[in-house]
Amino acid sequence: MKRAVQRVRKLAPVPEPVCACNCPDYDPATGCHRFCQAAPLRLSSDPLNPLEPLIAPLAFELKRLGVFHPCWSCEGHNDGAGQLWKLPRVWFYASSVVHIRALGEALDRLFMDKRVSARWHVVLTHSDADNPDTTFSLEPETAGDGQRLADLQADARAIAEGLHAHFRAACERLQLLAT
């Protein structure tokens, strides 16, 4: 566990630019940031389908941690009647469950600090039937409990903003447990 937690120090934050090593939109003077207008396209593996703009900052920050690899996302959607239909979420790969634990602790801290309106968690999932890799999803726990899409999208922004600090703090706590 200690070795996995120490990887965060070595890998995070990812050296700039985060989206692609040869990002043509990267400006060393301003640096790489989650609100870059090019990020939705640069983070996508499909040039015809950029990430939706309201979830791109969270996917960016997840990738910037250096131990997670986002592979799919959704900013959430309402149905025709204005009711929550699809939850905002980011699917990603991770090589260590210790980092999943630290991510869960970071999400709990954001909820306890009242930075988010809903509890968010990490769910074990899979991407495609022909893909044996384990995929995880970062998403809100509640659906249909009166949560509004706008609130969940605001949560995604708040998580993106506080993720780095809370994740690193969780890793530091886990490292202390491992010694």
C-alpha cells in the first residue's frame, strides 16, 4: 500500500500539458487548466466527439492526478419532462485500489465540508463486453431523491476544484497507516 500511495507524489500532478503531450493549444505562459476551451476535444479519444463541456473539468482533474485514466464521461441530462434522466459521471481506469480508496475519502471529505450537495462515490463497472479491464465510475450516489441536474453539475465543478488537495491529503493519511 505504501508504494502505491507514494506513486501519487511521483506522478501527480501530471506534467503539463495534461490533455496531450503535443497539445497545439498549450501556452506555457498561462499553463494548462481545467477550463481550457480545447480540453473537451483534447481529452477525447474521438476527434468527432469531444467531452461535454460541463464534465470536462472533472475529467481533466481526474487525469491530472496521474493515477487515473478517464475513458468516458457524461455531464448528465434531463428527460423531455425536465426530470433527471442521466447522471453526471466520469468512467476511468486505475491501476491501484489504494488510489480508489483515497479518491473515495476525498469525495467523502468534500461532502462533509458541504462543498457538494450529494454524496458522490466510485462504482466498479466495465466498459465493453470485449474489454477485460476493470473500469470505475465517479458519480453521485443518489438519483431520484429530488436531486436536480443543475445541482449535480455544480457538484462536478466543486469536485474538480477540490479534488487535488483532498486526494493528496487522503493519500498522506493512508501512507501514515502503512508505516
